[in-house]
Amino acid sequence: MARRTKVYEGKAKVLYEGPEPGTLVQYFKDDATAFNAEKHQIIDGKGVLNNRLSEFFMTGLNAIGVPTHFIRRINMREQLIRAVEMIPIEVVVRNVAAGSLSKRLGIEEGTALPRPIVEFYYKDDSLGDPLVSEEHIIAFGWASQQDLDDMVALALRVNDFLSGVMMGVGIKLVDFKIEIGRVWEGDFQRLIIADEISPDSCRLWDAATGRKLDKDVFRRDLGDLSDAYTEVARRLGVMPRNSANIAKPTLIN
Ligand code: TMP
């Protein structure tokens, strides 16, 4: 069978050439990695869940006028997306102290932050994605001041949207990471949300119990990652049909 041309393979996704110019097919793998891929495991069904969840969040963002790369879902593991020129920066927004912020600044995990904090990390696995400032980003030409202003505005809109959606299903959005790309429309460039938005790239805590429902379950060995993601999908009403994650087999007496 003729196989599509692979354009890029990352730790959790593969990109193939799309059916039309300016499009790509994004395939979600079952691989979970942490600590720059030092820790790696296959989690059955994770790709299916993240494909669905990223579709859900990106569709919602598109609907409220926050532009994303998402065009449509193709099947259980693949979605059609717009090809973008990726900006090599991870934009993190934090509402509650956790993870590397807690570690770096000695702020106890779970401490509410006085305002959302936006941080930038330079995407380079060989350097371990270091924290960088706006000064670095502009000086090294990774993005312009105008890009940065647009990136912060986009990230804060995503924060408001995701926080509201998650709070509606009893989940606190602690923090998240997005990646942003450029698209060209004639002579104009526009920034849009790319990559994925899923429990791989967010911290999600049950609002009542504090139970972690994100990739920290895997990073910190807290239990079954697929159960956590399935719970997020179930609460949002985006349970995939025909998925191994719908229900475990039960004995019928
Ligand atoms: P951090 O506290 O480890 O810096 O993570 C902040 C947020 O970014 C958290 O929601 C997890 C997400 N994240 C990624 O999506 N990819 C990464 O490689 C890292 C380190 C964090």
C-alpha cells in the first residue's frame, strides 16, 4: 500500500504530508515520555484519547475566535491540520504553583498564584528546553516583539477558555503549555495555536479531591495514566467510541 510521506516524528506524534498543500496529517502515538524522554512507556489508547481531547479543545478555541491549526479529525488517531512555521518556543501559563516553578522558586505545589504567569521555554531537546526571557527570544531572532505580544495574548485567551471549560466539569487548570506557529495569508503573517492541547501538556487537578488527571500520573508513578485521561474525556463528554478505554471487560454471570 502506498504510504504517506512522513514529514516529522516527535516523541508523541508523527506528522505526514496532508492531502492538500498547506495541510498535514497529525498522528497521535501511544508513547508517553518524561524528563526529556529518559522515561518512556507505551500507554495503550493514550493517542486515541489525546486525538479526541485536542480536537475538543481546538474546536472550542476556533469557535470563540482563537485561531488554531485544527481542521478536522480524520480517524481515531489522526487529524487534519494546517501546516505552520513553528516558533521554537513553548509558552507555559500557570495559575497555581506546581512542577518546575515550585522547584525553581521553592513555592509549595498548590499555592494559588496572584495572577496567571506566562513563561517561555526554548524548544531544544539537547538543552533540555531551557527557560528563556523575552530578551533572549528577540535577541536570537526566535520571534519578534510583536510576535511575543500576540503569543502572550493568545496564551491568556487559551487560559481563560480552558480554565472555564475545565472548571465546568470539576477540574482545576493548574498550568499548561502551548506551541504557536505562523501562517502566511498573502503578505500578512498570523500566529495560530499548533501542536496539541491534551492532558500531556496540562496539569489538571480534580477540584474536589486534588486527584491528578494529567501526565504527572506517569511522571510521578501515581497510577494508571489511561484511567486519568479517560476520566477527563468522560467528564467532557468526548469518550471515544470503539476505544479500548471505554470500559474494561466485565464478567457477565
Ligand atoms: P513544568 O512545571 O514542568 O515546567 O511544566 C509546565 C507545564 O508544561 C505543565 O502543564 C506540563 C507542560 N509541559 C509540557 O507540555 N512539555 C514539557 O516538556 C514540559 C517540561 C512541561
